[in-house]
Amino acid sequence: MEADWRERILPTYRAFVEAAPAPTTVSEAEELVDHICSLAGQYLWWLAVVGGSAWKMEGALSTFWSKHLASRLDGTAAGEAGAEALLRGLTRTETTPPAHAVYSLDWYFPTAGEHSSPQTTAPERAPDDRARIDALPQKRSDVEAAARAALSDRPRLVVRFDALVEVAQRYAILREEQTRDLTLGWPLLRQCAQHIGHELTTARAIADPDDDFFLTHNELRDPTTDHHEHAVRRLAGWERQRRLDAPLTLGTPPRLIGDPIARAVNRARGATPLPDGVIVGHPASVGRATGTVRVVTGPEDFADFRSGDILVAKATAPAWTQLFSLAAAVVTDGGTLAAHASLIAREYGIPAVVGTGDATARLRTGQTVTVDGGAGTVAPVLD
């Protein structure tokens, strides 16, 4: 399946986006949108099945570590780093995201290529930030060497360890590759929407080109009717709803299957007692960090982010990755162990707690907190 994605799915998607002409009519824009969404939907399925398996590979490696290495490496630097250190520093993300990178998968929002304002760019990495990131590959190699040395009296386990490390690292890199290009078609989707919006605005069916995002398909095809009232009402409802705290799960998993994410969370959390008054979420990346909260709602807040801040957000997307090289830790309302914030935090070696439900509502910018990524807690530091 990886080969099929690399040799067929991705090239087909990329070739269509690169060759597609700009739409000149509404019907052409509609056809482009349908085709791009079809290609992106196929791509997403491959990402979910192939790249989405990365966290399961990580789980297998972590289970092996707990069973065969935790006690042998207890009290050592490698033991303190844990199995997650074996997956850090594998990929490098440019501080400037590609034009098709997104701040939200919702294509109502501009892509990274449309943001040229300094307010949407994170500050440059400080020397300490660069040094910390540059040191990750060597630390990973040191942990690998320490693990092999600890298992030297059991050669069959060394072979098993090497196999688990190889597949977990390969899938971690593959996941990043796949995630990076999922939104290749988003700039063209936006261009199509803008064309339709301008056509409707010219016909005075709507007042603003972006209002077309809040019309039905039939309304989009009817430029002779005034749709302004419908668009305004739906936009207002959307604005109200997006400020609500979203539920972390919907429905109940089948009784005989259960919830594999919940089981992984419980294994990751362990038996650490939880203090009173803390915010509890999924322990997504181990480590502890104390710092100043910076609640980030979107790219307009990026320029205010500072090295050592605690990134607190509802969720993150690929264009947010530039903040991870500055952050001391990450906390999100949504997400699981396989969410973007979790994966990138583990890659950069910083603590992360995700799936808190309402951290953005309970924390405020300027507040000091301690994030424990192993226990899955965020504790306010009292003055």
C-alpha cells in the first residue's frame, strides 16, 4: 500500500493539481472542486491506513521497551528518555510552511501561501532552540546504543528490538510525508471558491465572495436570487458553534472491540496519581515543562509566540508546526495519541497533553503552568 500511494495516488493527485487550469466559469469551478475532493479523499484513505498505523508501531515498540528494557535501563539517561526518544529527530520541518500547508483542514480558511503578513509567521528560533533540535538525532542514536548494550546477553531480543525500531521509524517518517501533501489541492479549491464567490457578488446574489461557503449547492447555482440573508444567518450560527467546547468522542465503540485509543492512553498514563485541580488529558509526549501559557487561536497569533511558551490551542495542523520548535510544551482541547499535535511533539521531544476538552477555556495567556506529558496533566503554578 505504501508503494501504491507513492507510485500512483500521490503522483496522480499532484499532476492534476499542477496541470489544472484556473476556472473561467462556475461550472468549471464546480467540476474542479468535485475532482480535487475525490483525489484528496482517496489520498486521505491511504494516509489513514498507512501513515495512520504509525502510532500502532510506536505502541509495539513501547510495549517491548516496558517489558524488556525499562528495568535494565532504570536510572540511566536512556531509561529516563524512554522509547519515545527512539522516534525523535527523524524529520526536519522548515520554519516556513509550503504554500499548500493549512492552519485548518476547513478550506474556508486561507492556506499558508495566502498569508504574507508578519503576524502569521512565528519568530525565528533562538540558538538554544536550534541546539536542542539539532541534538535530537544524536540523543536518539545514544538511546538505541544503550538499549542494544542492555540486551547484549539476549541476541534474539536485540534482533527483535532492531526490527521494531526500523519499522516504527520508517512509519513515523512516512506519516510525515503523507500528511505534508494531503492538502496539495487546497489552494486550487480556494481559487475555485473565490471564482464562484466573485461571480455571485457581481450578480449581487451575495455581499462578500466568502459568503458562498455558507450557501447550498442549489443556491450557488442560482445567481438571480438574493442569498445574502441566508449566508449571514448561517455564518453567525457557524461562529457561535465553533466557539463551543467540542465533545472528545461521539458514540460508543462495539463491546467486543472496545476503544484501542483509550487502552493506549491508559498504558501511557500508567498508575501516576493525579493531583486535585489539574487539567487532565491524553499523555501524548513524555516529559515535564513549566512555562508561560500562550493561547493560540490561529495564525494571527503566531508572531506573539515566544521561545519557551506553552502552546495551548483547540487543535493544530501542519502550518502550526513552526511553533513546535519554540514551544516548551503543547496542550490541546482535542486530539488523541495519533493527532498532529501529539506526533509533532514527540518528533521534537517536547511534552504534550491532548484531548483535554477545554484547556483553551480554562487557561489564559500569561498564566504559568507545569505540563506533565507522561501523566497527561496540566497544573497551574500558584503565585
